[in-house]
Amino acid sequence: DGAFLSVRDLFVRFDTEDGVVKAVDGLGFELERGRTLGIVGESGSGKSVTNLAVLGLHDPRHTEIRGEILLDGQELTGAPESVLEKLRGNKMAMIFQDSLTALSPYYTVGRQIAEPYRKHTGATRREARQRAVEMLDKVGIPNAALRVDDYPHQFSGGMRQRAMIAMALVCDPELLIADEPTTALDVTVQAQILDLLKELQQQTGSAIILITHDLGVVAHTVDELLVMYAGRAVERGTVHEVLSEPRHPYTWGLLGSMPLLDSDVEEPLVPIPGTPPSLLNPPPGCPFHPRCAHVAEVGGDRCRTERPELPPGRGAACHLPAARQRTAFPQQQTKP
Ligand code: SF4
Ligand code: MG
């Protein structure tokens, strides 16, 4: 018996014209039904790549995937496309950042929600249309029975995002992957969409992975948090643990560089110096060392030569002594 979703020793490598990109480099995490895992990190940290691997959406001609992805006991790594296609939209579904790319401009919203339902359940057109109305109503579209025949451009940005959620949830997926689902929306609508996801999760007991670069978004939405850097997990814990007692210097940088949604205090925001490393040629040792202010504190060449491992459970992949990890971050930066 294992977790509902279990990812172990995942490696994702892309063959590019410039060489092999190590997009995900030995990642592991677990997720239970009814729980939400947040994955945070800058763009290029491997968050989206990991989840496209779970969904089996990488082009196999240019991608090498190694490791284990077990969904409800079923191995997805190397599963044939026919198997993955039956799972996608049915047992697992995805909400994208941009509803305009996920929704086709040529078909009505209702038809785009009804179509995957017909495909996976064998429902009739009439039943599927009724289901589309129900789903639009469920995600809070007023006058759903009338709006079901609208085209995406007749919806506002927030309504399109809701329609995309309706499309993702139409077959009651047990795993929902939401990749930056609210980035394009204003703060009020963001909060509404995140509340909606939570509410739907309470009704269905689905597992959710929420991918974001915004720690403000995760605070109220997720149970556990995985912080990714350069294709690796650098810190893991409950959302409360990570936000109130972050242990990895990269997480300290993230928290110091962005406002939290509920913070009343105007903190001076400090960007993390430098840029994320090239994954064509990642730095040896700790991948964060070229940007880290604590290399001298660890001493010797350790940060530059020895790769820190993420311990199981709560912890950070960093050579700093545990006591130092626990006390180095000024608490008042996260909580007023
Ligand atoms: Fe910084 Fe060294 Fe810790 Fe990496 S291992 S985060 S370089 S202190
Ligand atoms: Mg992304």
C-alpha cells in the first residue's frame, strides 16, 4: 500500500539542440486523496515539467523520463498512450494558467465541457449538455442554462477560468493538477477561484496539486508544500511549517521577495540575487550555491562540491546545521 499519488526518483530530460536539459533531477513526493500539495519555485524550477510527466503529456521523441509515478497503484511512467489517454480528463485532469489557450474559440463553452464527458462516460449528447449546465452552475456561472451556449470570448476572464475548472472536473477526476490557475486574474477573483477549488475538493475528496510561483496563493489553499529549485525539491513540510519556519536559504529568499496575500505590513521586498542556473549545465554541489549568502558559513568547498539531500518528511536540502536552519530566518517577515 502506498500513497494515492507517489512520485519516486523522477528524472525528466529533454534533448535540445544545445544539449540535454536536466529539467527534473531526482524528485520524490507523495499525495493522499482529499489533500492539496503546493509546488512552488521560480519558472524553470521543474514544477510544470513534473506535472506534465504525471499527465504523460511530454513528447516521447525528445523526452527521457525515468523513475516511478504511481497513481492509485498504477505505474504511469512508460505507460502506453492509450492507457494515459483513458486516465486524462477522467481520473486525472488539469487546469491551465491561461483559459484562452485551453478553451477553443470555435466551440461553445458548453460543448467543450460536454465533449470529455461523452468521451469518458458514453453519455448521450442531451445528457452531456445537461451535465455541462450542472457543472457551469456548480462553478458559479449565473444563468448557466443560457450561458452554456456562449463562446469563450463572451465570458469574462474569471468566468473563463471557472469554465475551465468545470471542464476539468466534469468527469470527477481523483487527481486535479492546477498550474498557476489564477495568475492572470485580479486578486479578488483569484481568492474566489481558490475558494471554489477548496469547496469542490471537500465535495469530491479529490487530490490537488497546485503549482505556483506565488507563496501568497498557497497560504490558504494547500496542506503540504514542496519548494523546487533547479529541478529538485529543496524543502518540504506542511504549509504552516514552511511559511512560519522556512529552513532553506532559497525559501528564505522567496519569502523575502514576495508579498503574502494576507500581510498588512508593508515589508521591504528583497529580490533573490542572481538568476536560476542553466539546466543544460547545472552547478555542481548544491544547485543554489551561486546565489546563496551562506556558503562561507557552511565552510570549505562543501556547498560547491557536495550535493545536499532532502531528508524524508519535514526538512530542507541544505548543509547548514539544523539549528541554524531553524533560526536563521527572521519570523516577523512572514507574520505581522
Ligand atoms: Fe546555501 Fe550551501 Fe545550503 Fe546550498 S547547501 S542552500 S549553498 S548553505
Ligand atoms: Mg510553469
